[in-house]
Amino acid sequence: MKKILILILIIGFVPPIVSQAVTGVGTGIDASVGTIKFASCTAGGVVAPWLSRQLTDQRDKLNEQAKKWLSWLQSKITGNLPSIPIQTIVPLPGGISKVPVQDSDTKTAVDNAKNGINSNFNSKELWGDTIARCGAREILNKISGDIVNIARTNGRDGGTAFIRNWRNFLTRAEYRGEDMFRAMLSNTNICSYMAKDAKSAFGVTKTITLPGVNTRSGSLNSYALRANCTMPKDFDIAKYQQDFQGNGGWEAFSRLLDGANNPYGMILMSADEIARQRAIELAADTAQTAANNGYSGISGKNASDSCMIKGMTGTCLVYKDIKTPGSYLAANLAATVQQELSWVGNVDEVGELIANLTEITLNRLTNLSSPNEGNAYIEDPLPSLPPTDPINEGGATPPADATTKHGNHLDIIAAAKAELITEGMVFSIDSPECPDRFAITERAVQKLKGDGAGFLDKPSGNNCGGFAVDIIAYPDGYIYDILDGSAEDGNGPAWNPSGCGPIDGDGTCSDRYRAAP
């Protein structure tokens, strides 16, 4: 309440610089101000919504109090002025010892001055500019928030548009080159006697077409042409070994020397093409980020929208053409930060509001990828939960392998669930995943830290800071979906066992386990 009182006093009682008033201006401004609401100040949370109604309802009362205050101040000032004979300052003609101040012209001027001071409380400087500044601030909040959100969520695979881990970014380019080769191999006419083994050796599980994708590099002929089988369709290598002359003889032998028709040549040719495709993808990604200040271009609104062709494992193989270059996004982000700093430097009415906005700006500078940047409005801080004690002491060594399905952690998981529900760690169905839902996961991991609990690595797609939103992972590979069902059944997190294998529960996730800090 103290904060609100200060805010009302700042808006209602700190007069602007008083300029020369014009008779009659006050009436006109009263009429216009009467139609102005304070929704623009509160649309984005700068002032609490209820305060908007209070300010509108109490405006006339505030003005009346301000007039009384000014009249009192004027009387104090004029009443305490010392009496100085005017002739000590300037000689008066004709023996006049006093300056006449009660004539009609002087009285009119004094009245006009008083009216001018009063009218300023309804003037552009107090209400009009205040509302304009609030409205502009809300527009700036919206624009800057949307720009930052695009940088956080519209990058490759739904992640950030700026590169957070260069090693992973560059190695993913190489992996994508390998997947590109697999797609090329899936469309290549390989000799029937070695096609199955060749595709299996390189991990080709299905045919992926590559329309509109340039794959040829460093050669006048494409890989599909160079690796095309030139042996007769009915050629059988086993029969040829049994009957050399009857199955083609020396002519067949000369054809088998072609790299496309024998396993050794196919392996060497494929290894060369893999290296080429790796280099192409690596060079393309390096050039793109170098030209865009460390940002990748935006190809779509999310992971699905930005991907044109998916690879063998379901990851994106070919991205759509870039719609917005990363350099343009980087320039807008830089301009946003500069505008935030400029606004903070030009406003001095509401100290705490400026402090909050400054915190947002600094948080964006230190960790642009995090959505937990703070709020652009004044509010009483919410009570924070005290640090939680682990259920068991640290140092417990999880078993290297599970003898029963999820049996190693079920009891302690149930105990942690009960404690967190008691703490009120539940969420509504419309709660944002970051930070609200992930906060439950973080709390649970800290509680189960002594049991070796950690997070599940998920650098792309739906994640919070590179971790799966609702998963607790253990070094032995077992994971638990701790938020499943909690929004629907109203009984808190379900904490169901889960897995990473092709059949739910049979596989493990030990390679994606990340220990809690």
C-alpha cells in the first residue's frame, strides 16, 4: 500500500514546470481529460488494474486538493515576504512612497496567474504526457517482448536464433551432412547383391527424396550417377563364382572392377561422399552465422514450420528457405536494448518501475535465452519457498543396472511427490511450461538429489534451458514423467515411470542424464 500511495502522490501532486497560462485553457482541457482513461498505463501491468479505476474516479478530488494546496502555498509565500520600501530600490517621482497594486489590471493579472497554475493540473504536462508516456511504454514493452521472444523460440528446431553452444551447433551440421548422404544413398540404384548390406551399414532405413536440394559437390557427376550399378539386373554374384564363364566371364569381371559394382569400391566412394556432405553442411552453417552476427536465419515459427524435409531419425534434414536473416533480428534486438536504456535514462517519476525495467534489460543482456527476465510492473514480491532438504543423504550410489522395471526409485519418488504436493507444488492447466511447470521439476530434482536424480537433456524442441520440462532422470537410465496427469486429475503430479526406447519403458536414457547442480 505504501508503494501505491507514493505512486498516487507522484502522479497527482508533483506539478510540471509551470508555463504562462492562457485564459480559458483549463476548461477545454477538462473536457478532453474527462474522456481519458488510464487503461494505457495498465494494459501491460505498469500500474495495477484497480489503480486505473481509482485514478479515474478520484481525479477531480485530487485536482481540488491540489488547488487548495496551491492557494495555501501562495498565501504562505506572499504573507512571509519582508516589507522593503520601494524607494530604496528605485526612486519614485512626485513623492509617491507606495506602488499601487490594487488596480483592476493588476487584480486581473493575479487572477489569471492563479487560474493558470490551477489549469496546469489538468494540462498536457500532467495528464496528457503521463498517459502518452504510459501508452508508449506499453507499446515498447509489447514490441521488445515480441522481438526477444522471436529470438528465443523461432530459431532452428524451435530453439534460440542465436548460437548458444558452438560445438554442438557445428557438430550437428556434420551430423546433418551424414543424414544427407543417407538420403542420397536411399535413392541410389545399388547392385542387388550388396544393396541390403550397404544400406544397413550406413543406417539407411527408408527412402527419403530430396526435391530441390543441390547434392552434387566437387564432381561433375552426382553420387547417384557415380554409384549407379552397371551390372545386368539378373546378375547373381553367387552363380558367377560357381560358373565364371557361364555368367559373364571376363566382361563381367571388368565391370566388377568398377567401384559402383563391388563392396570395396562402394565403401570408398561412400566415405568420400560423406566427407563432402559434412563439409557442405558445416560450411553453410558457418557462413550463415558469420554473416548474421552469430544468429541463424528464421525459416518458420517453430520446429515443424521451419523444417522442409526430415531425416532418418526424425530430425530436420533440410530447412526451409530463410524468411528473416539473423542479422536483421540481431539489429532489432540491439535497438531494443538501446531503446530500453534510453527510456530508463529519460524517466524519473517512478523509481521502482525504472528499477524493474532496468533489471529486465540487464537480465536480457546476461541471459537472452531465459524467459525468466522479470516483470515490467510494480508488485509485492511473492513469498519464495525455502530451500528443500533432500529426502536421503547425498552420496547414495544408484545401481548400474535395474533388475526390475523402474523398481529402484519408486518408493523415494512417491515420498517426494507427497512432500511437494504438501508444499502446494501443483499447476493449473493453462500454466506456462517455463517457468511454472519446470519449477516443479527443479524442486523435485533438488529434493531427490541425494538419490542421484537429475535432468533429462533436451537441447531442441519443447525444453526449458536445454532440459525436458517435466522429466526426472537417473544415471541408471530410468526417467519419471512427474507432471503427467497433474493438470487433469487435480491430485498433483502423477510421477509416472517412462522410458526412451522404442517401446515405452523398455529403453533407458542414461546418455541424456544430466546431474543436478
